[in-house]
Amino acid sequence: MMTDYDPNNIFAKILRGEIPCKKVFENEWVLAFHDIGPKAPVHVLVIPKGAYVSYADFSAKASSDEIVGFTRAVGHVAQMLGLEENGYRLISNVGPHSGQEVPHFHVHLLGGGPLGALIG
Ligand code: 5GP
């Protein structure tokens, strides 16, 4: 399930500034912004600036610096939004069975209130 990266996907357009977003955080590796259809009181998307479709794509092709930069940025965003105290959930949808809508690798950061059990 490895499809080619589509440079016209919505998140690529957001990264190029062609579509606006409610930005939460940005550095050389990532952009984080509020999801347009929030599924929790806080629902932020963290996306790498590089062109990756899936987790496998990202983890295999991104440089070590980019992987570290992305991983740290997710933690930083959770902290800066005040989610560390009461907790939060990270989700990444990959491919058709997961319902991935936007083919640019991303992590959903959900919190700000009880989320209910997903697994367990
Ligand atoms: P996926 O199903 O690919 O994991 O999630 C894609 C997410 O992107 C969805 O939660 C959807 O609400 C969000 N989304 C889709 N289009 C836009 C947009 O134009 N702007 C923002 N901020 N979020 C979007």
C-alpha cells in the first residue's frame, strides 16, 4: 500500500500557504494546526514538512533529524497546549482501512476532555 505522494493534497496546499489554517506551532520540521472538524475539545494535526504519504514512507525515507524533529514537536505541542496534565491521545490513520482522508502523513493530537476508550 505505497502510493506516490500527491503534491496537490490539502496538507501540501496548507504547507505552501495556498489554503489557510489555524496554526498552533511551526518549526523547520513540522507544522501543527487545528483540525477543521474537531473530534475532541482540542484536536490538532501535526504534519512533517517533508512529502510522505504514510508512516512507513515517513519512517523509511525521512532523515534521522527529521524523525527526531517530528517526534519532539508532537510532544512539545501536547505540552504547550496544556495536555500533559490530564492526558491526550495520538492517532495516525494510514491507508484505506483506517479511513485516511488526506494522503500526507500526519498525527492527530486529541485531548482537552475525556476521550472515551478506544482500545481496552
Ligand atoms: P485522516 O482521516 O486523513 O487521518 O484525517 C484528516 C483530517 O484532516 C480530518 O480530521 C479532517 O477534519 C482534517 N481536514 C481535512 N481538510 C482540512 C483542512 O482543509 N483544514 C484543516 N485544518 N483540517 C482539515
